[in-house]
Amino acid sequence: MSDSSTQVVIIGGGPSGLLLSQLLHVRGINSVVLERKTKDYVLSRIRAGVLERGLLSLMREAGVSERMESEGLAHDGTLISYGDQMFRVDFKEHTGNSVMVYGQTEVTRDLYEAREKTGGKIEFNVEDVEIHNAKTDAPFVTHTQAGISHRINCDFVAGCDGFHGVSRKTIPQDLRKEYEKVYPFGWLGILSATPPVSHELIYANSERGFALCSMRNKNLSRYYIQCDLSDRPENWSDDAFWTELKRRLPADVAAKMVTGPSIEKSIAPLRSFVCEPMRWGRLFLCGDAAHIVPPTGAKGLNTAASDVNYLYNGLRKFYETGDTSGIDNYSAVALSRVWKAERFSWWFSSLMHRYPKQSDFDFKMQVAELEFLRSNQAAQQAMAENYVGLPY
Ligand code: RFL
Ligand code: PHB
């Protein structure tokens, strides 16, 4: 068994773990990141595309914002359609802020590059990760890599290992409460090397189900349609996808859609999930390890980043002054913002999708709420404030 030490062991080399590791590095705090997969595998996952200003400022603080500032697309608003109607919610006018379209893959790539340049320790292909003594002042993490056992002694453990990771399950079952809602549909998404149909995102509520027109850059589009949970990507030819997408959009938008072969096609289920608390002794959960939102509203990655912000500042305060208030309050402060992101994502999902047993009355309620949002400035402001991201 090899033995080593660091200040913080970070489990998971996704965006939460990498961002935390880079931010701690900037403040002279050492960490080791343990990632179950390879770097190429992590970078092949196509996920979020819209970044809130809080994540942008964390990337600046971490010294990894250069490419995002030059290649990212600032969006001052979004379009919402229902039937043949379409209206715009102006983020800039209502909040003074905008969001940035820049893919999670690019964020992760920039973070890996920065960690490599600054000598960050990231172990890939690790197996059998276990957290020990989390309730003491001397926790340690064991894992195996290429058949060799390792032990890392540390001050703190950050569980950034996503929904299926080991960190959350380390908290004894009788001490954690999990809240969950599973939605009766999924999103079928494609990536295509075609110019986006609109320079702002379009969220569409249609009788045939939800659709979303998004993008990664001026020549790379990301489109989604609501699908059945039993659907498989291989059952959807590119032609069938484009035909169905166009049927869910206003006619003038569908008419100008540029189609092409898909580069990626996948289905994601939709889930709301929160684990309380987000701390057990010296173990702290961050991001998808502690909570999941349905993607309507693009809050997954952004909520992960707000956790990282609270944990990073708590650890920094502890190492710089010995003050434990930031880490002591971590779970309560992080959860207070998490629940607001959960509410927004649940509300926006409920407003925009077709539900299997939806009655005519339920449908009318959606339309009435969309009409209200279209015509009421206060409602648009509330939506804009949530979309650009509530303050940390
Ligand atoms: P991640 O990205 O899941 O990273 C966790 C990392 O931990 C590793 N891991 C382990 N490592 C060591 N030992 C173990 N036992 C481990 N178990 C797991 C994993 O390999 C992985 O590298 O979590 P993180 O960092 O908290 O980041 C969260 C975001 O990735 C997530 O919130 C968003 O991507 C959610 N999400 C989306 N969010 C949006 O805002 N917009 C989207 O369009 C969007 N699309 C998506 C998504 C999530 C998806 N998932 C999870 C299935 C689409 C999909 C398909
Ligand atoms: C995306 O571009 O992948 C995306 C954008 C907005 C969302 C969800 C996903 O609400």
C-alpha cells in the first residue's frame, strides 16, 4: 500500500472537482483529484451549455476564463414559444446581467489544462474509492489504481463524484434524507455542425412535447426534444429527429432550420433530487453528488459551481485564519440556494412539457401561465433573475 498526504482529497474529476481543485491551488491549498474514468472519457460527455455569471467569476478567479471570454457567446435573453406564439424574456433589461453560452466540455478542458500547467495532481482510472474516518480530524481515502492500493491522508474530503459516486453513500443512511421526483419523460439530444436556427435559445412548449434549440458556437447546434423514457437513440434516425423538432417549433422558425448529420445523439432522463445534509464531519458533497435538477433552465452545472464557491471560501477561511464558520455553515448555505434552483427547474419543466396523463385543464393552465409570462413584466423579471442565477 502506498501512503501519501494532501490537504484536500477531491473525489471526481468532473467540473465541480476540477474547479474546486484549481481554486484551492490559486490560494496555495493542495489537493489530489481521484477520477474513475480517463480524461478523454470525461471530455467526451456532452452536457450543459449555459453558464451563469457566478460560474464566470469563479472561472476568472481560478485563472481559466481566457478562452471562455473570447469564444463564449453572451446571451442577453431567451425566446419562449407555445403554439405559434413566441416571446422574448430580456435578461439584461430585467437584471442587468446576461448568461454565457460555452459548453461544459470546454469548461472542463480549460480546467484540465490549467491543472496540468500548474502541476495539479489528478489520478485517473482509480477504483474502489473509500472514505474513512470522516467524523474525525484525520480522515483518509483509499483506492486502487492498476492493481496497486493507495492511501491518502488529508484534512478534508470533497465528494464531487456525481450522482452515482461513492461519497453521498458514505453518509450513514439514517443521517441523510433524500428528496426525489422522477419525471415521466426524457430528452433526446443531438449535436450537429450546423448554424443555430436562432442566435438566442428557444424553449418550446408544443402539443407534441417540449423542444429546445441551443448551441455551442456559431457552427455547432444542440437541439433537444422531449421523448418517452422507453425511447432509444438508435430508434431515431437523424431525419426523424429533424422532422419532429420542426413540428414542435413555430412555422417561421422551422422553415429556416438548417439540418445536417448528428455528431452525437443521446437520451437523458429527467430527475429532481436533493440529499440533506451536504456535510458529514470532514466530508463535503458538491454538485451532482448532492443534487440533480431537470435540465430545463440549465441549472445543473451552475448549481454545482455555487456549491464549489461556498466550499472553496469556507476552506480558504479555515486555512487562512483558522475560522471554521464557512465550513460549519456549508451545508445550510449551499442547500438554501440549491432548493431555489430546484424550484426554478421544476417550475420551468412543469410549464414546458407534455405529461402522459395531462388533462385539457392542465394544458389550459400551462397556456394561461405562458400568456401571463408573455404579458407581465414582474413575471418576466422573476424568470430572468432565476435564469441568470441568484446571487451567491
Ligand atoms: P459530474 O460531471 O457527474 O462529474 C463527476 C465525476 O466523478 C467521477 N466519479 C468518480 N470518481 C472516482 N471514484 C468514484 N467512485 C466516482 N464516481 C464518479 C465521474 O466519472 C465524473 O467524472 O458531476 P459534477 O462535477 O458535480 O458536475 C455536474 C454537472 O456535470 C451536471 O450538473 C450537468 O452536466 C447536468 N446536466 C446538464 N446540466 C445543465 O445545466 N444543462 C444540460 O444540458 C445538462 N445536460 C446533464 C446533462 C447531466 C447529464 N447526466 C448526469 C447524465 C446531460 C446528462 C446526460
Ligand atoms: C444545452 O445547450 O445543452 C442546454 C441549454 C439550456 C438548457 C439545457 C441544455 O436549459
